[in-house]
Amino acid sequence: MLIYLAGPELFLADAARIADAKRAICAAHGCTGVFPTDQPPRLPDPGAPEWYRLYLANEAHIRGCDALIANLTPFRGPSADPGTVYELGFMRALGRPVHGFMNTAARFGSRTLAALGRQARRRADGAWEDAEGMAVEDFVLHDNLMIEGGIRAAGGSFETAAVPAAARWTDLTAFGRCVAKLALASRSGAAAARPGTS
Amino acid sequence: MLIYLAGPELFLADAARIADAKRAICAAHGCTGVFPTDQPPRLPDPGAPEWYRLYLANEAHIRGCDALIANLTPFRGPSADPGTVYELGFMRALGRPVHGFMNTAARFGSRTLAALGRQARRRADGAWEDAEGMAVEDFVLHDNLMIEGGIRAAGGSFETAAVPAAARWTDLTAFGRCVAKLALASRSGAAAARPGTS
């Protein structure tokens, strides 16, 4: 099973190290991890600008994978990295399994209020809004409901781990739980598809 | 043509007013706008939690539409609303036209550096990174490259308008340009599909 490893770790200076660590966990479960910066199956048009070649490579990676695990740890604000969220929606629309993990236990509503600080204010009905009058979504979820809804609709799991701040981008405990669940579901599915061989 | 009106305006207290304004622009171009809070084509499982019913309704809306226009105006940080970005990736994977607009002229790299403030620092190679060592993506695009790449790959356009801060969530100039381009492409496609009737 090929698993696309969506997440903003590619912005780390030592991205190759975290890519190797994630691939090793996948391999231990009989799966192959595909990191966004891996060579894509087919090289995009060399005449296109660099950023668009990167886009096309990632899209080709996602299309070529059987499942996706997204690192949804809050990135420069209350929500996940938008590139990762785009990829999550993309894979969900392809109808394949998507899982997510987040290296914090704090929920979306409380993270948003913390980020807004004194800009947050109450509406007449008691709901919170920001200084521009936009409501603060709070269903006690991990992020915007589209993110958690897509994972649920795809039959995936959302794993969280409360880790020290210094380990936010390197702790792979919650990621490992996603891989284990994907591998288990894959084996169960394969067994169910071949009832005569079990 | 049914156009899904993705965007965080649904968080406004007067969301119905902006929904009506967007629908009127669509109608003027012979299209029908579908707002996320509209009644979905098929009501989701009433036994599911509210947030998940909202998710399923939005997913059904997107699947039922012919195209999507995303309001990608920066939302509580340098990037677009994550729910909107999820929906953009979803529609792109369905292979249908996606367009985006943004009510600011500032680019993603400079918005990110402004948000980071004094936390931004230089790597040895001159690239900017944040306090956690994550690089600041800067291809002089409007947001993360996955967002702009998806729109380009789908043949869509990315429209921007520099508007006063107070009109960030209500100015529909750039949105209107997206609708006009979609309607024009739709008419051209329809004419091309029926060469004998033109």
C-alpha cells in the first residue's frame, strides 16, 4: 500500500530526516510512504515554472497513492497547513482512505480564541466572533469541520498526541497510530476480498 | 451551470445577505450559485452529529455543482480559510473548473513575513524561516502553491482586488470577474459542443 505523507514537514531544513523516519514506520507495517519531495512517477512539463512543477508532482503523487495521512498540527495559526488541507480534500474526493494526526490536544475553538486574544467578542446569542464579525466555529473538533468530516467520511481516524513544543514537528507517535490503523484495515480488506485464502 | 460558492462568509452574522448578493451576480450571468448553507439535494442522516451533517451537506453540494469559486481572502492568518481550501482540493480532484479570488493585493510571502514579525529569521542560504525552523514559502504567489496550482491545473483564474479593510468580506468585484470567466468558458464550451447550432 502506497501512503502519501501530507504535511508541512517539507518546510523543515532537515525534511529528509523526518521523511526517512516516516518511511521507516510505514515499512515496518508493510507499507510504502511517499513524501511530497520524492521524485514523482512522471516528471511534469520542464517548461512550467518551478512552483507549478511542484504542484503537478504532488498531484501525481496523490493520484498514485492508495491512501493519505495528513499532519494537521496547527501551522502558523489555529489551523493546519493549507497545502496539506488541499491535499486532504483532493484525496477524499478520489474516494480513498484519508487519516489525520495532530501533535496537540487543544481543540480548534480554544486555539482560535487563544489566537484572537482580546479581539474575540461575544454576539448577542453568546457565540464568539472575531473583530471582523466572523463567528468562531466551535464543535469541539480538532480543526474546521470540513477537515474532520472528510476523514470521518473516508473511514479514517484522527489521532492526537500532546507533545512538548520542541517536538511538534518531529514526534511521530500519532502518525504511527494512523499507519497501524491503515495497515490493519488494508489487511482486513485484503482478507475479506479473498475469503477462500484465509 | 451550478456554481458552488466556497468561502468563509458563512461565518458572518449577515451571511444570508452576502449569499444573496453572490447568487444575484451568478444569475446575471445565467448561472445558479449554491451557498454552503443552502438546503442540500439530499438531507444527511439525521442521527449524525450536527457538525457531520454540515460536512455531508457541503460534500453533497460540491458533488452536485459544475464548478466552484473559492473566496481565498486571508482568514485569521496569512492563508485562506481551511474549510474553503479543503473544498477547493475536493472539486479539483473531481476534475471540474475551480476559480479563486482574494480581496487583497499582498502576496503570500510578504503576508507570512508580516504575520511572523520579529520571529522571522534568515537561514544561511538567505531563505526566511519561522521560529520553529519552517521555511517561508515564497514563489510570489497569492497563497500556498497547492492552492494556486490547483486552480491553474483546472483551467481556472485567480482574481484579486485591493479593497478597503472594512470591505474585505463583502466586496464582490473579484468574485464577479470569476463568474464572468466561468460563464464565458461555459458558453464557449457549449458552442464548441454544438458546432451546427452556432
